[in-house]
Amino acid sequence: MAYKNKNIAGHLASHFLNNPLTMILAVSILLLGYITLNVAPREEDPQIEVSGGSIIVVIPGASPEAITNVVIKPLERRIREIKGVEHIYGSAMDNVGMINVQYYIGENREDSNLKLYDKVMQNMDTLPIGVDAPLIKPFDIDIDIPVVTVAFYKKDQNNPNTIEQYRLVREIQQEINAIDNVSKSTLKGIHHPQFNIEVDLDKLSAYHLSLGQIAKSVQAIANNAPVIDAPSSGSSLIVFGVQNGIENVDDLSNLIVAQYSGAPIYLKNIAKVEFDFNIQNYKSSLIATRDINSTFETPIQQVTLTVSKLKGTNAVHIAQDVIEKLKEKDEILGESGIGYIITRNYGERADEAVGELLHHLVITIGIIGLILIPFLGWRESLVVSIAVPMILAMTLFIAYMTDQTINRITLFAFLLSLGLIVDDAIIVIENIHRRMHLKETADQTFDEIIIEATDEIGPSTNIATIAIILTMVPMAYVGGMMGQFMKPIPLNVPVALAVSLFVAYVFTPYLAKKLIKRAKGAH
């Protein structure tokens, strides 16, 4: 009498055992996993959803105490009405107040930004008269963390050509920012070129002029009003203009600022005008290098270029594109006396982390195969060793289709599930091995033995796998930063276990028929 399958395990085994498409499906899965491994975005750490923003309110002439009482505290009370807000930090200084808002980890960033903007706009009427419109700047952690940082420095520190360095680095920044999937790039420690006006206060007083008159005169030929800095050493004050609308130093020097006793007073009569970098920027970045003896050399001034990527894109490819673009500029940089050092390469670190975990994954699969040889035989061990990569390949493809990246936690989830996903294939192949040596099966065909053996362990294997899957479900509800960081585990381990059942019932019987040599009875 023909054996009647009792559950899905037997039905899958009987359907795919002699199906010519089974081998094509197996090869397709392995090929799909290999392609996914090469095209899926790679990162060192998983993406974490962090929501929040800053509200900046400017009140000219107001003290920190006044800003705190009339702006910071009322806005804090209103922002508390937003659902999902975890922390609010308010601070005030002369003329400016700032409120930083942090949502709970995992809150949708777009929704959070919209709620914050709406709440501030709803309460604009409660702000004092004369307050400038609040500036709302949402956090964007996806593009705020750079994947590549490059330090540009002048090889000859005695060369004062800071403007040439600025222009060259800005050109490189512009080209790098045009690379696919680069979200933004910034320059840190840069000194911008501008016209510097150093006003002699003694001469200003002698001509009975005010600093405001000079500022208005400069503003008349510049697009933006000049920025007036604090007094410098001696009896001078620095007024910084902008380049827009001014062709050269002579144009600015010959600017008529007033008349004295019927004679025109030129800017050059009361101030020193020159075209240089923004000397009011007292901030600078230094970099120290080490020689072959690991001795730190004298720190030198440098400009740091940071490059960030779009969310969900491959950090490895973007970092490689940035480095290739820099290599194209080696000759130009060398002629200008500018060198550079790559101080951060997130793509390289991500590639190393993924490569190392993949290497350990291969070693683990090999160890599993070697352990099974003494107990089941090398043919049975080979079947399990082939089934494991198929499970990982399909799981990796599903992760890629759900917009996950390959990172340390994703691969850790695969390593964690490796000891679990081999169970189903081992159970199936072990039961086939056992029934193959029974006297009762001597008259059965090998196909019948394989189908009955697979169907026999179906219910227990299903329940055991589902039980393990359910143990992973609570991890998906862990909140906070740790829950976001470990999220790939509850996402990928249950998928890998479900895929392992499919592989065990479909491909393990098929591989057993192709690779295992039939032995009959009494063993």
C-alpha cells in the first residue's frame, strides 16, 4: 500500500524529490545569495532611528534671564504636549535661546519633525513682540555621521597662501559632493577669503566719525552688512566686509565714507584694507603625524573635509569613490604644496568587519561538517554543509529586500542562528540515514524511504522550530538604544529558522538522493 503523507514535510519532499526544477531552484538561491552579498549596502553598525531637533530663538538685546522666562520655559511647556518626547534641554545666552528636543529612540523621524514644527508654529502668538521667527533644525543622524574624513594640510607651513588652500579644497569638496549617494560634505577649520578692514580708532575720533557710518558705507557696495568684531590689540577695531560687490582692494580703499571740512574722507584714510582670510575666525584644527619611530612630529594646521552618505547606501563603495576622486587630484595638490591624510574610513572598517564575520561563518560551517562525519558519514555531512549556505543565502536576500544593510549585528544574527538552522537538516538526514539501515525498509525504494523519513519527523521539527522562533519575538519589543541596535537579531533569526524548515524539507531529501549511497537493512 502506498504511503500517504501526513504533513507538509512529506508533501514538500515528495513534490520536489524528483522535480527537475529543484536543482535549478537550489543553484538560483545560492547565486541570489552571492549577488546579494556583493550588492547589499555594507555598514559597520546598523542604522538607529534617532529623532529630535533644536529650536533657536533670537531676541536682540535680551539677557539670558529674560530669554529663559519669556521664551524657553513657555516653549518647553508646549513641547511637552507632543507625544513621544523624552527629554527637553533649554539654554540661553545673550540675544539667543535654544531648546533641544529628544524623542524616544525608534520614533519616526519625519513624523517627529513635523510634530515639532507644528507645535512651534501653533504657539507663535505667545512669543514676545520683536522676537525673530524661530529657527527649527531637526536632527538627521543618517547624514550627520561622516563615513570619510580627510585632513588637508600645507606641506610648507611657512607658506602663508591660505586663500589658495581654501579655493582648492572647496573645488575638491564640490566634486566629491557630486558623487552618487553622497548626502553632504562639510569643511572644518577652514579660513574663508574676505576683505579685512582694520579701523584706526584714533583717526576715527579725529574725523568725528562713528563705526556705524563706516559700516553703512561698506554695506552700500556689499551684498551683506559687515560683521564688526571686538577690539584688537592697540587702538584699532576690525570690521569684516564681504567680497560680494567689491572687485579689489582699491575699490574698497577709495570708498568715500564721509566729508570733513568740505573734503572727502576715504576709507584708506582711517583704516588699513587688505584681502586675506577671515582673521576673526580664531578656531583652527591641528593634526600630528608620527614618523617610523612612532615619535609625534610638531602639530600642523589642517582643514578637515567630512563626507556623509545617504541612508541605506553602501559605505564601502562611497568611501572607495571618494578616495579615487582624491587620487585624481594628487598632482594638483602636490603642485600647490598641499598634502592630505585620510583620518577616517568608515567603509574600510565596515568591509573588514563584514569580511571577518563572513570568514568565521565559513569556518563554522566547515567545523559543523567535520563534526558530523564520524556520526553520520561524509556524504550525509556534505548534504548538511550544502544546506546551510542555502539557508543563509535566502535569509540574506530577504533581509536585503526589507531594506536591511549588512553590518556586524546582521551577521552576528546569522552566526547566532547557525547552530539552530542546522538542526532541521541534521534531523532530516539522520532519520533518512536511520531508516535506510532498517530491515523493514529493505523492500522499499530509496525514494519511499526518503519521503517517509522526512514526513515522520515533520510535526516534531515544526513545533521545535516554532518554539525557538517564539523565543526571539520578545527581543523585537526591547526599547531604547539597545533595542534599536540589536533589532537585526529578532528580524533575521526567525526568518533564518523558517527558511531552514523549507530547505530541510525540499533540498535535504533531494541532496540525500543524489549524494547518499543506498545501504539495505540490518545495521
